[in-house]
Amino acid sequence: MDDVRRRLAAERAQTQSRLASLTGDHESIVAASLDTNADDEHDPEGATIAFERSQIGALIRQVQGHLVEVDAAVARLDAGAYGVCERCGSVISAARLEALPAARLCIRCASTVA
């Protein structure tokens, strides 16, 4: 289990780094738009700036969600439930956990949810 804990810690650190980078990008776009008179509705560049701001905002929310999932995986590990499908109780395959360390569902259950 130490190997799993290290992998989850690495996943968490990588996710936090990605979140910090995206947050910095978002802050830079917002700061740059404050220095101009561009208005999203009438300036040809405004739509592009608004799109970039929106796109980075969506990525930030996605990464924040992944961070929550990684933290939940650590909690499952602490509780002795890591690697067990939350839906059917089957063991989640090692290959799936290798690909998605925070997986909550086995392949069969995950394919029926989607």
C-alpha cells in the first residue's frame, strides 16, 4: 500500500502544480484585460479574451474536481476501501488503477454509468 500512497501523493502534487499554472494563466488574462479598454461585446479581440478566460476557468474547475477525486482516493486507502468498486463491490483491476489512480468504479460499472 505504500506504493499506492506514493502514487496518489505524486498524482496530487502533479494536479496541484497544474492548478497553480492554470490559475496563474487565468490571473494573467484577467490582468491584461484590465489594462485595455476592450469590451467583450464590441471589440474584435474581446471575444477571444472572453473565450480564453472561459476556457481556462473550465480547465481550473476540471483540475479542482480531479484534486477532490485524488483526495477521496486517499481517504478510501486510509479506510481500507481503495481498489474496491463503489457500485458493485468488485475489485478494480490493477490496470485500471494504474491508468486512473483515483478510480471509484470497476470497468464494467464505469461503462454502464457513461
